[in-house]
Amino acid sequence: MTAPTSVPVLVLVTDPPTAPPVTAPAAPPTAPPVVAPRVLGGPLRVLASARWPERPGDELPAIAGFVESSFSPLVAETAERCLRARYGPPPAAGAPRTALLLVSPSGDTGTADALARATADGRRVAPLLFFQSNPNAVLGHVAARWQLDGPVVALGPGFDGEREPHDRAALLIEDGDADQVLVVTAVQGPPDHATAVLLAP
């Protein structure tokens, strides 16, 4: 009788399970620092001013992309004259952050009338009329031409008092949105007329 032969046994050895890494709890998000509102020490100063018309026979130059109404050229030309009085030809090199504030108790009556005529006659409305019916369109034109990087704000009928534009300009500066504000007040006539002032603390 022969002795039984031994059978080799294969034993698998594995590493002991490892615990998942312990991570520190994430720190709660920190709130951004609270910036105290700027407090103006007095009334805003007038750095430059302009008006349209300046003399009899003054004519508004046309602006590419704006049609049928004198409103946008009126705003742009008056703003142009005021900015040139302060900075010379565009762009406004070295200008601090400048907001544009348009106030018009009449609004753009020329564009409104052109839209109404086209609708009444059943004609196709020119796409540019829809574009320029937003008064921020001409403010964007001025900002791009002069490379101004502040906000643009337009106030329509109901904001025709002298104090309201000044107060709105002061708020833009106090809130930190701008360091100076170009305020244009435009009334479409007849006759058309407008003023512009560049205000700063």
C-alpha cells in the first residue's frame, strides 16, 4: 500500500482592506467683503457742459444706423460736444469710469411716429426703427465711440425735473457704479433742444 501523495494547496493572500482617506470638512464659504457706500461730501461738480443748438442754423449730423428721427443724433451730438470740451477728440483717453444718463421728458417721438405711420400704411417696418426705439442704442453708440466703460441709464417721460437727473447721477457714483456721469437731457420738438453736463464729486 502506497502512502497518499500530498496535494499542493494554493492560498491567495490579499492586503487587508484600507479605510477611505479622511478628508477635513470643507470650510464654509466666506461672504464677499461688504463695501460701504460712498458718501458724497457735497453737490456734484460740473466738469464740462454743452447744449444744442448753440447758434442759429445749427444742424445735427447724421449717424450711420439711425434713421428717420432726429432724437438719436440730438443726443449723440450734444454728448459729443460735452465730451470734446473735456477730453478733446475721441476716445476719452484717461477718463475714469463714466456712466451715461439720458433724460427725455418727450422720448423719441420721431421714431414712434415713423413706426406708427408704417403700421397704419401696412408697410414693412424698417428693422433699424426697432433698434433705435430703445434709447440705450444711442447711448451705446456714444459709449463705444468714446470708449466709456460705465453703465448706461435712460429715463423717459416723468423725469423732467432739474433735480432728478442730478440725484440719479449722485446715486450712480455713491453706489460705486461710476466715478463720473455724463447727463444728457434731450427734448424732441419742434424745436429740438438738448443739454449735457459731465458731473463728478
